[in-house]
Amino acid sequence: MKPIKYSTQSRMFNIDNNATETRNNTEIFVAFRASVAIILLTAISACTSGPEIDIPEEIAALENVAVFPADTQPAHELRLTSVNVFGDTDEVLLSDWLTTHVDPHGRVFIGDNRETAIHLFNADGTYNRQVGRQGDGPGEYRSVGVMKSDENYFYHYDRNTRRFTRYDINSLDVVDDLTITFDWDTGKGFFRSVQDIHLTDNADYLVQFGMGFMSGNPDADPSKRRIELERMERETGNFSGEVILSFLESESLVQYRDDGGMSVMSVPYKRSSIIRIQGDQIIHGWNDQFLFKYYDLSGEYQRAVYYPYENPPLDRNRVLSMYEDRTEPWRGMVRNDRMPETWPSFSTFMPDDEGRLWVLRRTEDPDQMEVHLLDTTGELLAVYPWPGNRRIQQISNGYLYSLEENEDGLSELVQYRVEL
């Protein structure tokens, strides 16, 4: 089924009922009043034999939004076949605190945050070498941070030293490094830090800044805590000074102590703001709605995709049981929190190198999720069950890579072949 498309410029709905219908099909246009809080498409449904869809006002107010019925059936069946595992070898033992990146050649970089080391694995799963080492010299680092690559370079950003290093993609020799200079104190009761660095085809990078809580500022206004995208020149490290896009930061549990300190905790039932960049598109979603907004690299809004799914109910007692083994103050922070009645719509999403969107939608079971695979127009291609403890890292070159725990309790990266 094709989506309902709406544009505030025309203030009209355009309904296409069947993707296989000919161009002679009648297009039905229904006038829309933007002031209505909830838009009921009953009349449209009666004329087109399509479903009835309720659209929140803020979504109906968007231009170029594709709305799909909640009962849309997937067009295909998704098959994921495990083909390779990247993990402990005779040369290296990995900890349980890992980040990963797959380069264009299918090689896998695994950053061990606990051991402060980056390990390279060949595409067949065999161990290649360690990239750089812990230290302060060229090619060395004090923390494992953002990892990226293109056809020419492997990039690494060390959050502790704020150094962005380029390595030759073949030899992994250091080509150059750049110390990123920015104001960390926002003056609003929060501090800034680099969350991600996105490669572009231009002579700059898109740097994603987040804002963290500062101790001693219990009255800081949460609406001032933002995620911001700025351009940085590749050669000089200078910032343009223009914020391309700005979104509210994700919600967290925060407890300020009498001694001036504080405790900050992320929990999965809070509202989260997620940004992904793929090619020439910036994609943003708040996880409380199955809504994804697309922007160009200049920050201009382009379109949106929306499914009116109902969020699964949240069982407070079950959430509390998830934290019963935690020590104080963490357990008490959850116990005293005012939890929402439902889980968010999804936990995260990730675009693949073909522009499709892989969304981990929540179910009534917190330990079980569903992969909802959307094509570039938002059409539902497939739904696939997914254990909640598996973390999708990347989808590229026809493979999905997931961080998982094996039967021995060890962390490893599993490579799956993707087939539709």
C-alpha cells in the first residue's frame, strides 16, 4: 500500500491506494484545516476503501510527510544468515565494552574501550593487527571514540585528547592528525562534547555536539540542552560558526547531591533523540513516535515518514526488576522516577548503504524487539524478530553486523548475510 502524502503548501491530501494501479486511477483530494488537533480520515477511507488513520496535529502540519497505516503488511520476507564471527583470538582477548566499524573492504575495526585499544580483523574473521596504541604521540590515543572510514582513510577521534587522526586505509600508517578546538562550557549549565563526526563529500566534516550535565547546576533549564550539528573544515579544524541543525537532547535521570556532585543515568524508557547521517541525508527521530524526518546536509527539511503504531504498555514492576541488582543511587533513581505508561516506539534506528532504514521497534516484551525495514520511500519491506540484547552496529555491502554475547558470556561481533 502506498502512503498518504500531505503538503502544507497545497493544504490537501493525495491518496494513492495501490502501488500497482495504472495512471488512470482517480486521485482523491480532500481539503484540510490545519487547526484541527486530530485529523480523522474517515471520509477519505470511505471513498478509497483504505484504512482509517488518525494523524496528530504536529505531524499533519509537516510538509511532504508519507503516512502509512499501522496494519501495513511487509512486502517481503527478511532472512539473516550468520556467516562470520569477530571476537577473541589467540592474539587478542576482548572486553565487554566494545565499539565497532566496518570499512569499505569488509574489514572490521573493534575498539575496546576498557583496554583502550583498536583491533583490526580481516573480512574473513581472522585477526590482522592492533591499530595504534595507548599514549600521547602520533597515532596514539587515550580513549577509543568515533571510528569512520572511506576508500582512502581510516579515521579515529579520541575524546580525551580531542584529536582526530587519519590513517592510510591500506598501511594504517598515520597520515595526519588534527586537534579539535571548541568551547566546552555552554554557559547554560551544561558542557559540550563531540558525539560523532560525519564524513561528507565536501571539504568539511559535520561534527555532532551533545550537551552533558554539569555538577552544581540543579536549576539548569533542560530546554537549553541540545544536540547541534556544525561544519568543520577538514584541513584547518575551523568551525563555520553556524549551527546547521539543533534538537533537544535525550532525557536522562539526574540526581544532584548535597556535596555538589551528581549522578546521571540513561534508561531505556525515557524519550531519546537519535540522529543518523547517510550519504547526503540527515535523519532524525524521537523514539516516542515512529516518525523519521529527513534533512539535506545544509539542514533544510525535505520529507518525513510516519506509522501510527501504538506504543507497548510499560510494566513498572518489570522495569524495577531490571535494576534490582544495581547499587545505590542508581536503583533508587529508577524507583523514585515517574515512569511513562508506555515504552517508546523504538529503541534505535540505522540507515544502510542503500538508504533503507532499519528500525528496532519495541514490543510488549522488553527483551524482544522487531526489526522494521523501510525502503527509501518509507514502505515497510520486512519485519524480523530481534532479541533485545543484540546491538546492531552497521549494515553495509549486503551484511548486518551485530554486537552479541555468546554462550560463554563473551562479547563478539556477528556478521549476517541480508536477503530479501
